[in-house]
Amino acid sequence: MSMNITLSREDIVRLCERVEGAQTRAYAIPKLTDEYPGMTIGDGYAVQNELRRRFIAKGHKLVGWKAGLTSKAKMQQMGVSVPSIGFLTDRMARPENAAISTSDLVHPRVECEVAFVMKKALAGPGCTRQDVLDATDYVLPAVEIIDSRFSGFKFDLASVIADNGSSARFVGGGRARYVDELDLRTLGVVMEKNGEIVGMGASAAVMGHPADAIAMLVNILAELGETLPAGSFVMSGGITEAVAVKPGDSVTARFQELGSVSMRFVE
Ligand code: 0L1
Ligand code: MG
């Protein structure tokens, strides 16, 4: 890893155990920088990598990655200025129209994202939008259910990265489309909760073009000594602000050209 790591191995393992406990038993914890104010972004990724290693050792399968905090709306909402990445496993996936339990989540929020499925592996540094488009099998609409484990959503970038970018659940669906059939910058999205419109936007909100967010993700992976394998499912980041959900809520994300994705939330 070429990132600046300042924490000792013991501290990385300690923080990873703290985040893993909060994620698996669904309780809120103070942001990690309260105890380690000098924590760097590299330290955040060191904790995230340890979390990924542990989940995989327990039998979880890595299915892809997510870019997070990729729109101005999200950055303003969360008070940070740089995007992040996180990993996705089979245990986080939920089918379209699923009833998603909230009892194993802390304070879930939903956001609409364009997801990419890769037909070729990608490696950084220097990955570009065109490299991403050439390596994409198809895109599809997705909803990410994020769940920051930090009390009162009070966190900073290093803490969020350690918490795997707030990754919790994701639902892909709608219509899969080839990228050369679409203008990926101008896809409109409307998010409905219980039949009311609670968010809307256009895909250019994600770094000007969602494929740029995937290129950014591949270049961060290179800094972590990783590549993006063929077959990966990759989410490019929320187009609108994230919206809180609770048991009883139904959510539908309607994407121009890509169809819609729905789910409901239960206890
Ligand atoms: O998916 C994302 O944009 C990451 C969000 C991290 C912060 C949050 O919990 O809202
Ligand atoms: Mg997201």
C-alpha cells in the first residue's frame, strides 16, 4: 500500500474489531478519530483492508466495490471533500423487491446509483473514463443502503473509510443496458419513499460522469495494491442526497432508460 499509515498493527486490529462489532451487532460507536485524532486516510484504508480480510476468512465472498461521496450533494451532506471506496460482499446483496430488515442496521439511508458490471479487469494508476467504458459489460440501476456506524452521523473521512464507506446493503435491478446505448451523464433519477418524491437528480452529479467515479475507484485500488477483477459489480456513488428509512417504508428508485428498483423495509 503506498498510502501513509501511521497506526501500529495493534491499533489497526483494535479499530477493526471495534468497527466489525458495530457492523455485525448494529450499534453506534464514536468516530475513530476521537481516540486517534491523527488518523490518516491511509490508516482508514488499513482498517478497511483488515475488515475485508476478516470477512473473507469467515466465508463472505467479495463481489465488487463501491465509490462513495462522489457527488457535491453527498460531500456537503456529510461535510467531507474527497471521495472514498469500500468493498461489497455477497452478504450485503438483497434481491429486487426484497423486504429488508432494519433490526440489523443502525440508521439506514438509501441512495440511487448507477452500477457497472465489468467484463474485463482494470488496474490503475492512470485508469480513465474510456478505460472504464471499454471494460464495462453493462450498467444497471441500483439502490445502496448505507449505514454509518458512527453516532449521530458525526464522522470524518478517515473514520468513514475504516467503516467501509458506510456500506451495508445494496439492491441491483431494473434493466441492464450496454454503455454505448446511453449517455451516462444525463440519466435522470427520481427517488420515491412511500409514493412521495424525496430526491431527484441527474447522473452527471457523480463526478461529472459515473464512469469517472469508477476510474477514481480503480486508481485508489492501485494505491492499495489491488485491481478490479472482471465480473465485479461496482457502484459509482449516490446521485442524490441519502434519505433515511425505517420499518414500514417502501422505496422506488426510477431511472431514465434503466427502469426502476424497489424494496421495502421491515423490523
Ligand atoms: O456511499 C457513500 O456515498 C458513502 C457514504 C459515507 C457517508 C455516509 O454514511 O453517508
Ligand atoms: Mg453510495
